[in-house]
Amino acid sequence: MTDDFKISTPSPFGCIQTNRLVLRIPRLDDSADVFAIHGNPETNRHNPAGPMKDLVEAKERITGWIRDWADDGIGYWRVTELDGAQVIGVSGVRVMEWSGRQVLNLYYRYGPAAWGKGYATEVASEAIEVAQEYFPELPVIARTRPTNLSSMKVAERVGLVRRLDLDTNEHVVFASWWRT
């Protein structure tokens, strides 16, 4: 059991270890760490909604992420270094709708201390591998703001392709594949 949600069929992807990182389903007791990342103005430079306001908002967001795992068996992970306990980021894929179809949204947000170490690319690669194994029928997309060049580079590094036809006024979109 993860917090208040039972995951009916435990996901084989709920806890993964890479060469440098541990990726696991977030818990409500991760709220302070998640707020430290998502409440930081530096990590929200490209987010028009701005940083999280407080721990209540962090808990609400984590509750949604836990629900994604319970409903779909896949979602966003909380990320720690292999030898550390502090959450350095949140990343993964979750089911959502984009441009009239169901997709897997690739997400990555890390605290400034984790920037420049290749963590976003490492976890995004793992997330795409998991997505292709668990949901091969769904394309993976990365939506970013046109000014977020670092995010665009991560999307390209993990093999997503720029899709002008999927852009909106607010988002630039990269996708693993997309059949119309």
C-alpha cells in the first residue's frame, strides 16, 4: 500500500534502480522534498503557473501522482541518488490526453543541485523504456515551453522527435511516434 491508495496489481516499475539513481513511487512523506523542488522559483522559470505555493499543494500533487500509479500502473517517480535519501527530482511518464488522443506525458523536474549531471536524460531514457514495454500502443510526448532549451535537449537526447503539428501556443512538443 502506498499512502491511502492500494495498487491493485503492483507495478513492476514502482521501484527501479539505474546505475546512479533510485526511482520509486512517491509517498506523502516526500512532500517537503517535492515542495523544495517544485516551490523553487529557479525550477519554475519556464512555468507560467509559477512555483508551488505550500506543502498542501505538494501533498495534493503527490496524491495525484500516487493515483496515477494506482489507476494505470505507471506514473511519475521521485528520484534520489543511489547513495542518498533526499529527493533530487520528479520524473517519469503518466497517461494523459493530448491533441485528442491518449498519450504518455514525459516529465522531468529537478532541483538546481542536480542540474548538469545528466539525471533528467538518464531517468527519461528509463521512463521511455518502461513506457514502450508497458504501453507500447501509446506514444510518449514531451511538452515544453518554447524558451526551455534544456528541456528540449533532454527530449532530443532520449530520441523524441520534434512535432510542429502537435504544438500549441504554449507548448513545443516532441514525440516518440505518432500515427494519425
